[in-house]
Amino acid sequence: MKLSDNAKITLAKRYLMKDAGGGILETPEQMLKRVAANIAHVDCLYYGKSEEETQKIESSFFEVMNNLEFLPNSPTLMNAGREFQQLSACFVLPIEDSIESIFETLKHMALVQKTGGGTGFAFDRLRPAGDFVKSTFGVASGPISFLKIYDSGTEAVKQGGSRRGASMGTLPYDHPDIVDFVTCKESDLDITNFNISVTVSDSFMEKVRGDDPDPDYYLVNPRTKNPHIDPETGNLKRMNARGLFQLILERAWRNGEPGIIFIDRMNEFNPTPHLGKYETSNPCGEQPLLPYEACCLGSINLGLMVNSKIQVDWDRLRKVVHTAVHFEDNVIDASQYAIPQITKMHQGNRKIGIGVMGWHDMLVRLGFCYDSIKALKLAEKVMSFINQEAKKKSVELALKRGVFPNFKDSIYDTGKEEDRVRNATRTTIAPTGTISIIAGASSGIEPYFSIAFARKNVLGGIDLLEVNPLFMEIAKRDGFYSMELEKRIVESGSVQNDKQVPEEIQNIFKNALEIDYTWHVRHQAAFQKYTDNAVSKTINLPFNASLKELDEAIKLSWKSGCKGITVYRNCSRASQVLNIGIPGKDESLKTPIIPKINGTTKKNCPECG
């Protein structure tokens, strides 16, 4: 494996097997052999392949991982062939409106998270604070109180000794406690293990945009399923859609939360509506799931899918997609789940999520600017190809292994041979945090956050400084590299307006904060068009971005077909994972003064000027 120093650190810290004293017991290649052997054995164990055939399959699995063309989600790399053998990344656990259910789900959360899984929760069914509790003749404490309990539980469970748990908490726009939910992460120190998102309907967005002349709507008590009666006034409680949307904007502007999930859009593409509706997603929003569902993910390194003729290598990409689908279908059978309900749902729908990383790397190798129509057209072409090939391979597997057990009455139950798939979903765009570090690839479909940056505290307190290796390669190849140039990039994180860097190179190496937010949203929409599940994408904005820009970004994402959106204004939190330049170089980057909404205490971010 061609690994960077940061990749080696990441593997040693999180992935490689260790003895009781923390000594490393395997090399990266041995890790991949462990994983490949474990996943390939499924062909022999369940599908009648001979030892010789299984060995060939194992070799193909090892090859795509060793070449860094494809990597599965972290739990597979960590756990395959080991004690836990829990290999999926994403889970959704249901919470019913009772103390018994709330704390039973809390236990299930702990069991899932200790093996490396991320969990999503819809707090939709919990009665609002102050509501009547018949069994005790008391009053309910409301969903936010239990969200905080779940957050504390997540803090206490370290996933497999490798990574801290992560969760998603959602509440619908018409829940009586929605205002308290939107504002519950007032400080960076509040509810630190949860991402939160508001689930909104199309009718809500129509009211926000003014398409519906009545901007108000009733809040609904989930206990009674009727409009909520305000306990103070005795009146039916109504909410102004534009007012709530403005509050969401202000909170997201301050610290990036809450995000928004377009729940009707997600359910429009639910492959098994006969089993229920989507209510929430996994922690990063890319995987809508039914209660007790899971999904195993894996990502293809697009930066390696460019041939010597500076063209997309479609044959190589096809081969990797087919291998990845086979691999992930095997993962479902190889995995041991924390509770039987998850086993039943995941094996019943057999959802997998093949995604991508290295998208900006591919664009650079082709000479395309991220903020260009050419890039958007290629995004659609590449993801359409991946989606089609993934479905073809799933149909091929179904001929040999059978369709997924819950196939009847699904959207694929059409009577057409080309719809008889093995997997209810095949594609997902994940954020690829640590596996993109291992692969030396740009993360997911994101533009480069910076040409040089520090990842803060990602490995138990270790900071990783990264200088874009592709830029360094091109600078040395084209003869404009110098130590002085590298020093300037490390300090600024940018190559824009650097006279030593050719203009065409500056253009293809714009970073996330130098690309207008509309291009961020349009890239998300382009990939979403051909993705079964959803797309994880952060709409990164500079420190001085306005509320109007956030407003327009969210409305554009809904209008253009995205299933959700997360916006983040740089330096809007006292601590963030990715930081431009040298750690500690400017203390104000660590503790920025956040300007008030009304602008009375405006202070410019050092990065933005």
C-alpha cells in the first residue's frame, strides 16, 4: 500500500489489531488480508463456492483495497475477522413514547456504538414537555431532556476502543417542542455527541418560500395526534413557518446546527414503503433508514479512475463497482448484529451504499474546475454510471442468490427482470472522513477544504497537518515548486493570487471557502440525482457569510432535489475539525469572536480578512 504518514498514523491509532498492552499486531497489508479473507469466506459458507473460487474472490477483494481503489466503512476494517464482527456503519433505532422504550433503546444504542456503528434517532413520538402523563398523573419532561440523556450515554461509550460514538437526533417541524429543539445546542459544549436536524415537509418549504399564502400551521401533539393545546392559554398552538425557518437560519449561522432533512423527498425514494416511512437518518445524513435498519457503506477512489490519456477510465471504474457491490453484499452475511431486530431488518432489505471519495482529485487530474458546468456534467455522468453498474451487479447477484427477502410489494416488484435486485439500495455518498485519509484522497464529493490544513484532535488528541499531495506533485512536475511556495501555502491554505502558481492551476485548486455556495449545492444535487440513498455534503461558507446566503442555499437545495442540507460557516465554533494553516499559529482561529446576528459586534475572521 502506498500510504502517507498521516494514513499510517490513522491506521495505527484506530484500525490495526493490538495486544492488551496496546502493541500493534498487524501491518496494514495484514489488516486488508484479514478483512478480505473474512468477507470472501461468505461465498464458501453460504453460496457454495469452492475453496479455489473463494480464494480468487478473496484476492479480488484484497486487490481493490490494497490499490486504494475501494475501501469499506470503518467498522468493517476494524472488526472483520475479530471478536465483535459488527461491520455496518449506519443504524436507526426507534423510540416509542414510554419510559420502557426510551431506556431500552438507550441500551441498544450502547451495544451498537461500542462496535463502531453510528446511530440515528427520531424523537418524533415523544410527547412534549409539560404534557400529561396518565400513569403517574405528572407531566412529561419532553424530547430534549431525553436527547441529553442519550448524549451522555454516547459520551460514556467509546466505540470498540477506537472512536467516540456519533448520533443524529431529529424532530419534525410541527412538534410542540420544536423551538426548544432548534436552540438546544446553544453552546459548543452542549450535546456534543449528536448532530441535530429538523425534518421538514414540502408543505413547510412551500410556506417558507411564499408559495402557500398561509404561512402558519398547527403544531401537533404526538400523543394525541391532534393539534397541540397550549397549556398556558388553552388555545390551539400555531407556528409561523417563516419565523421557524428564520430561527433555524440564525442557529445554523452561529454554529452549523441544526441541519435540515427534507423528509418527503427521502420518502419519495423509499424502496420499501410497505414496511414503513423514513423518519430520520444516520449521523451524517446520507443514509435514511427505517427503524432497526442498518446499512454497510464503502467508497470508490475516483482520483485513481483517470487513465494516462487524461480521461475517465470507465472499464476500471466498472470493475471496481462490481467488486465493491459483491464485497458489501457479503458484508451483510458476515456481520453479527448487536440485537436480533437489526439482523432481521438488514438481512431483509440488504441495503448497501457504494459511494465515492477523491472527487476533487479526479477533477484536478482532468483539469476541470470544481466551480464549472463541466464538473457538474461529469458528476452526473460518473454517478449515473456507478448507479447503473451497481444495479447490474445487484441483479446478477439476485440471479444466483435471490432477491432481498422483503422484495414483494417493494418498488422493484414490477415483474421486470432488470428490477429483480439483491439489494434494496446500492448507492450512498458518505463523508469518508478517515478512510479518505487512508486512501490519500479528497473526502467524499467535497472540494479541498484547504490546500494545507490541520485536522484537530482527530485521533485521541493528535493533530494531523496535511499539505495537498496532488498540488505538490503538479508543482514539482511543472517546475514551479519551491520551499518558499510550500511555506506560503502552509501558512495561508490557499494558492489564489500567488504569482508563482500558474493561473490555470490556481483555478483547479480553489478551496471550499473560495468556491461560491451555489456550486456546493449544485454538486450535491448532481450526485443526488443518481444516488439511491442520500448525499453527505457540507455547504462550507466563509466566516463573513450572510444569513441571506444561508437562506438561499437551503432553498436552492430543496428546489434542486437534495434530500437534506448542512451549512457550516468557517470559524463559527470555538473548535472545529479542519483548520486552515499551522495549528496554534493564530489563537484567534481557535476562539473566534462570533458576531451577533444584528452585526453590532462584527469581527472579521483572520482567515477571511
